[in-house]
Amino acid sequence: MSDTGTETGTTATAADAMAAHDTVEAAVRAQLAKALGGVRGMLEAAVPTIAFTGTYVAIDDIRLAVAAGVGAAVVLLLIRIVQRSNPQFVLNSLFGIAIAAFFALRSGKAEDAFLPGILINAGYGAAMIFSIAVRWPVVGFLIGSVTGDPTAWRSDPGILKLCSRLTWLLVAPCVVRVAVQYPIYVAEGDQSGFLGTAKILMGWPLQVAALAAMVWVLARGRTPIRREDPAT
């Protein structure tokens, strides 16, 4: 196929994606669902942690617990490959459990497997709060990915305010996780069982709650999308 044909096909695909949503709220809902991977994507993120924590609590062997967590992620990845479906969320989970395993095996303490998650949530939360403070809330870029202009949304005060509110709702789970899990992590004794339980309960269930709150906010408005003309 010629370069012209490829470019035309890409433009048409982008135009179809833009035409599918006529309001800011609809576009953000669609992009959020895609980013989270739906129920299956969130479950795939939880299963390796459940396997790691459950195994360690049952047999008190950190190496077997790590093997169980990594093994669960690998099995999920193989299922995705056999089904020829998108492995993105399983790969994310596999990467996360691999980092957790490195920390735990290096120190020999099971609770250290949860330190990377605490640090990542702290980093994400701080970055999103900073984006709100400088009036570049990260949710705005979800709108830009649909409209074809990554920054035009900032010129509309209503959209900017909406994006800031939605970004705060994404910040909330990160803050709650750090506020609950870090004190458990620094407490005396082996806290891996409590940390694993907290991580599971504050994983996809908390994310679903945040998503539900965002959908409720989005359902209240119908802000027209201002699209850039690809021909200009």
C-alpha cells in the first residue's frame, strides 16, 4: 500500500473515533473505560497480588509466594495470547509483580513487595495534584486525544474546571492507598498479610468507586466537543 493510502486510512480512523463522541463527557467516559481495561483488566491486576499474598500467608515462604504471583501473571498472559486479545493490562500486572518480587527477594521481607506500589501511588498522586495546580489536569489530555488537539481544551474554562474535578477523583484512590498502606508498612513485625489485604481491597474496588464517581459527574453535563479540522 502506498504512503498516501496509509495516511488516508489513519486519518479516516481518527475521524471515526472523533465522530463517535459529540460531547466532552462521552469522550472522557469512553477513554476512561479503555484506560482501565474494563472488569477483566482490573481483575488481571489483582490476581497476581492475591496469589502472592495468599501463598505467603499459607506457607510463610517468600520464594514460593513470589513464584505464585509471577506464575499467575504468566498464566493470564498466556490466556491472552491464546485468545489473541490485547495483553497490555496483563503485561502491566506482570511488570508490577516482577518489581515487587525484586524488592521482596532482595530484602527477604515479604512486606517489601508492597513498597513499590506505595511509592508509585504517592508519585502518581503528587503528579496529578501538580497538574491541577498548574492548570494542566491530566484528564484534559484524554479529551485532546479525541479532538485531535492536545491542548485546545484549556481555552474553555468550563472544560478546564471539569477536567480538574475529574483529576481530583483520580487522585483520591492514590491518596487513600498511601494513607492506609504506608502506616501498615512501617509498623513493627511482619505486616505482609495486612498489606496484601489492603492492596486487594484498595485495588480495583477503589478504582471502580472512583470511576463510578467520575461517571456520575460526567452524566450531569453535555459539553460540546470543539474539534480541529484535519484538513487545516
